Amino acid sequence: MEGKQVLLTGGTGGLGLGVTPAVIKRGAKVTIPYRSENAVERLKQKLSSSEFENIRFVNVDLTNENAISQLIEDMGRVDVLIHLVGGFSMGQLIDYNYEDWKKDFQLNLDTTFLVCKHSLRSMINHGYGRIVTVGSKGAVQPMGGLASYCASKAGVVALTHAIAEEVKDYDNITANCVLPSIIDTPTNREAMGSDQADQWVKPESLGEAICYLASEAAREVRGATLPVYGKL
Ligand SMILES: NC(=O)c1ccc[n+]([C@@H]2O[C@H](COP(=O)([O-])OP(=O)(O)OC[C@H]3O[C@@H](n4cnc5c(N)ncnc54)[C@H](OP(=O)(O)O)[C@@H]3O)[C@@H](O)[C@H]2O)c1
């Protein structure tokens, strides 16, 4: 990824704490869209000052198509898109609020559609591209109480496969998806305690898997759905 222009969404989140350092260490030029200044400060603690100063942080809401289009235009080109943005809410279906359902789809599936659409245009124009999206174990093994999350992440997997099919005729443009189980993030430790944390997948391990899929070496890996489950 040396010298590649990388759009790394969600790079300041819990998973980003493992993925961003892995991408930076490979010599990429990284742009991270963010909203929360506190999350940027938290990421800063994980990086050397020179690594941190090399990241371009742009305040962008990734549910806003015009803002995404502008962001990508300002980048000049996108060689690699790593789309970590996503999230979940819980609830039994019969009590589940339609607004929350739409929010999960917007956060997981709509943002993936929008950033992939605009990044892919740039990739096709420049003849090179790597797209790595983030699904979830729940996308392929759905759980009760997480219907909207599992359904929207299944959509992310299907969308990634569809993109991989669409770009099959381009020599050097690929799209693949990773499926994390529970990630060992500060938020999960806060919510569930640390007793089972040794079973969870480390953000750094996902960083390595993602960086492989985003690398030049993975040019023949297309439409993969890679489980990265730790011990779960
Ligand atoms: N955590 C897990 O156990 C787990 C398990 C399976 C899959 N995953 C998936 O892994 C990915 C990362 O999860 P995570 O734990 O790192 O989540 P997280 O800590 O909540 O981080 C989410 C990131 O997305 C950004 N973001 C959210 N909405 C945005 C928007 N509208 N515009 C721009 N940025 C936005 C956040 O930035 P701001 O803070 O600035 O808003 C943050 O950097 C998600 O796709 C998640 O579904 C997570």
C-alpha cells in the first residue's frame, strides 16, 4: 500500500484503533472522515506524532452523498477504500422501532453503497482499486435480538459480492468483505466486561486481514467473505 491513497472510514472507531496503525505502517496516504473530535484524540494515543500528522482528517457525515462526492473529489483519487463504518442496536423484532431499523440500514448498508459508488468511479477512472467492506458473523449466522443489524450486514456482504462481479473485467480492481465476530474494543469491554475478551478477535488481527485484501498481492482475490472470528 506504499504511496496509495486510502479512504479509511471509521478509522477513529474501536476497530479503527487496530486497522489505522496497520494501514499507516504500510506507507499509505490516509484520509479518515470523522465526526467526533474525542475519537480522533483517542486514535492519536495509538500513533507516533509523525504517523498522526500524516493522516488527513475530514469532518464528513457518510450518510450525505454530496459530502462523500466532495470528499473523494478533494482526494484526487481513491486507490483503496476500507469502509469500517457501521454499528448496531438491539431489540426483539415485535418491539423493534421502524426508525431504529432504518437507522441500522442507513449506517451499515447505505453508507457502504455511497462510499463504494463514489470510490469505484475514481478507481475505474484510474484503473486500480481495492475495496474492503466490513460485514459481521451475524450476516451469515444471524442471531435473535439483532435482526436489523444481521439483515443490514447481510446486505453489505451481498453488495460487496455484486461489486466484485461488476468489476470482474477490470484487471486490478477488487472488492472483498471481512466478517468479524465480537471485536476486542474498549466499548465491548465496557459493555460486557473483560472475562471473555480472550475469545474475541483483536482489532490488530482484523487490521492484518484487511491490509492483505487491500494489498497489490491480493489482486486475484475477488468477492471473498473472510471470517475473522478469533475463538468464537
Ligand atoms: N465491535 C464489534 O464487536 C463488531 C463486530 C462485528 C462487526 N463490527 C463492525 O465493525 C465495524 C467497526 O465497528 P467498531 O466497533 O469500530 O464501531 P465504532 O467504535 O462505533 O466506530 C464506528 C466508526 O464509524 C464512524 N461513523 C459512524 N457513523 C458515521 C457517519 N455517519 N459518518 C462518518 N463516520 C461515521 C465513527 O466516527 P465518529 O465516532 O466520529 O462518529 C467511528 O469512527 C462496524 O461496521 C461494525 O458493524 C463490529
